[in-house]
Amino acid sequence: MAVGTVSKALLTEIANAIREQNGQQVRYMPLEMSSRVLEMDGTREGVGLVAAPEAGTGILSEVVFELLADAIRTQNGSTTTYTPAEMPAAIRALTWDTGVKMRALLLSDGTLELNYRDGRSSDVEGAVILEGWEIPAEGFSSSSDIPWRTRRSEVLRALIDSDFAGGGLTNASHLFQSLQQMTEVRGFEALEGALSFDQVFSSCPSLESVYAARWEPAGEQTGNLGLYGCNRLVGGMGYSPDYGEDVDGHLGFGEDGILTDPAADEREWVACHLYADGELVLTLDPEPEEGREVALSSRMCATARYRAIGSRAWDDAGMDVLKATFSEDLSGLTYANLSYWFYTDGEMAEVAGLSNLPEVREMRYAFSNCDGLTELDLSGFPTEGLTDLFYCFSGCSNLTTIRANADWSLPEGCEGSNMFYGCDALVGGAGTACAENGGGVEFFRIDEPPGAPGYLTAK
């Protein structure tokens, strides 16, 4: 432990700076000064003692100044490296946000915490508050008014404490706009009194979940472009917004709601491991295979009704999917929807393991524009739950053969207009060629002309 000579006058000046902030009349030993700095919260006991500087020097461990510097940085959120001579000024420059008000706090773990209380404090255990901002009673009129906009890239999640409801905010517009790394919001029920939600989640492409324990709005709630670009957001019952969707009618639970009750979350998730060799493995195992180079590991909601491009987890990988494999453990799912899952994966040439899925309901645009596919094996694929095949294979211009079990059949009521649009090379097992306009679900059967022409080949 290094020691050195230090001016007694400097130590007195540091102690005076501390007493100036806390209003105490006591003298401090050097090693306790850091604790006194950490205790500061903007309140003063009175007028602090101003001690006269002492002459001379003394021997002191460098740990004293290391602890003091850490304490100052904890209080001001800075990363500055302070010299001992800079510490008195740094202590005097400390300020505290006091009074009961609505605040947003950026924590060191990436949480943006909203609360309404006296002074800055967090409900997150062990949290270090990096910076805080007041939220005005009238809310924000534009994204440029958001005071934390320069630190948006640091926000990974949002937490709205229950006391925030007491602030009476009626305009929640822009609150979370452009938080592009944020994956979830918790405590959203504290905003049920707000009426305006314009662009509240606009440009939040990583957002998956908005949790609320209840939702009892005080009146009609609207939000122009409130869900713009939230392609991965999934409500508790599977609803996923379209690309430019407004909030109107979707703030709530149920089949058309974006909210998830944490006590009644019906969603099921699939891990997506894209390896450097181009194979995408879909599995319930969150850990990638040992010994394989991983390009991306993420997840998708198996039960989501995705409605827009950009919902796929592997879009962030910056590389092409060459093969998709559905693992055997996916049989543990209740059901799956595959809408938009492989939309525009034009280099994908192989899909394996589709028979491992327990039930599939929706496949809107599932393989649309997969130009690399020439054959697809649907043997063993579960058809009994299929409801929507809209444009499922549209644009698969090089797809020549779709194989299926000889007893293949679709359930009554299954729809799928234009599902083969642009499949110019597709030919059924008995020679039925894809029509010029492609055709719809009526051709998604084993080819048995002339009475029952189809585009499938019996395996």
C-alpha cells in the first residue's frame, strides 16, 4: 500500500468542503471523509464548521484519496480521475435534486427508472444513479424535448415505479421514443392515467415486452405512430403491431393488446442461434452448441402473430441464413406461428425439421421471397391448426418441389390467398404447373389431376 507526504492544509480544505455541503460541526479523520461524501443528499444540519488550515505535512496512504475520488464519482456520476488538489472544488460542485417531482433516472445497469418522490432514489437494489432528469407535469411535445436523448443508447430496459402514478402525468407522448436497445418496460400500469401516447414507443426496434399488472384507463387513449417500428413487440396473447401502427385500440390486454400481465403471460419463446457457417438453429435451448462459431444468439416469440418485416431476431446479424433447422425440442411448444419468419431470406437453400413443430397456426409471408429454396419437405408437418397462409410462398421463384405425406390435408376454414404468387418454377407431383397468377390455398394439396390439381408431391 503506497504512502506519501500530503499537505495538512489540503486535508483541512477537503474537510471544509464536506462540512460546507452537509452543515456539520465535526472534524473528520482522513479515512472517514469518503463515507461523509457518500452520505450527502443535499440536506444540511446547519452552517458547517470552517476550520483554519494547518501548517506542515503528514504521511498518508493513497487509499484515502482513492476512496474519496470513488465517493465523488458515485455522487456526480462522472468518470473523472481527480487529483487530491481538485477534490475540494469537486465536492463543493456536487448538487442534489431535491423535492417531490417526477423524474427519470439512468442507472448503471442500463435501467431507465421513472418515479415520483422527494429526491433522487431508486427501487433497484444496488443501483447506481448515473444521471437524473425532471419530467414536467405537461409531459413532452416532441422527441427533441426529452432530456435523456443524448444517453438513449445506454437504456436497455425501463422501470416505472408505482409512485409515478401520483405525479398525474396525462401526456406520455415520446417518453420512450428511439430507445433502440430497450427490450422491455415494466410497471406500465403507472401510466394508465395518461391519455396521449403519441410516438411513445416509436423507433424501439428491440422492444419485446410491455408489462402491466392492470390497465384501467381514465379515458380514451390515443397515440399517433405510438408503435412505429416496434416490429418485435409482442403482447401477452401474441399480438404484434404492424410497422406504422398507432396506439389506438392496442393499449390493453387481449388478442389485440400490446400489454402483458406478468402474472398471466401466455407467450412462449424460441432461441435463435445463427452460426458462422450460415445455419440458423431454432431451439428451446438458450445456449448455443459448444465448439461452433456463433454469429448471433437471440430469441423470437413462437406464439407471436408478427405482422411486419424486421421482426426476425437474426436481422441484426448482418449475414445471410443459408439453412434453417427446427430442433426436436420444439415439440415442447404449445403451438407456433411462423408469419414473416423467413421473409426475404433469399439465400436460404434448405429448411429442416419442420415436422418437429407440435402445431402451426399462422404462416403469413413465412417463406415469401426465399429465392434460394428449390425444394421443401413438409412430410410430418402438423396441418390441423393452420388458419392463415396468406402469401406464404409468394416470390419463391426457384421453388420446384414441395413434398408432403400422401394423406396431407388442410383443416376446414384455412385461408391463404396468393400463397403461391410468383412461384413460376413450382410443379406438383403429377405435373400440375403453377399458374401464372400463382394461385392460393386451393392448390396446397397433393397433385391429383384432373379432379384435384395441386402443387404438392406425395412422398
